[in-house]
Amino acid sequence: MTEFKKDWTVQSAMEILRHQTVDSKIWTEAVEWLLLYGPPEIKSLLQQAAGIATSEEFPDLHAKAFTGDGEPCYDIADIAQALGISEEEAVEILAEKEQKHG
């Protein structure tokens, strides 16, 4: 079990999401935890919200494929371009997240 998985529970992550003045970094960690380890119904709601936010904030970013569960798959170069960062920086960020989450 990764350290990140041990850091949260469904209850603690949901409390963070409901808190009106929580730090954005902590809020993001709670959402990441719920997407990885939360119950299916919460994951589904968060994935729907992420899809809406992505299409509104990054209208030119389109999924290249979808997983068997219907999750979108994006090209890392397209993500980097949408975020205004280099592809190398995007790869580094992705690698950090993969290492953190196991």
C-alpha cells in the first residue's frame, strides 16, 4: 500500500471537498485520492465533473481513445500544449504522479 493511500479515508477526503476555505493543494490531493481509491459512485461523479471542466477550460483538447471503463486517454503532447508547458515538463509531472500513487 502506498503512503498516499494511507494518508486519506473516504470520510476525510469528503470533508476536505466540503470545506469552503481549504487550501487548493490539499483539495487536489483529496480529489486525487478519491479518484484512485474512492467508491465507484464518487469516482463517477468526479470523472463527470472533470470531463465537463476539461471541455470548458480546454476546448481544443480531445481524447485520442478511451479505456474499457470509458475514461479518456490524451496525448501527452496535446496536454502540454493545452497547459502551455513543454512536453518534457508534462512527462515529468506525470512521472511524479505515477511514482506518488504507485
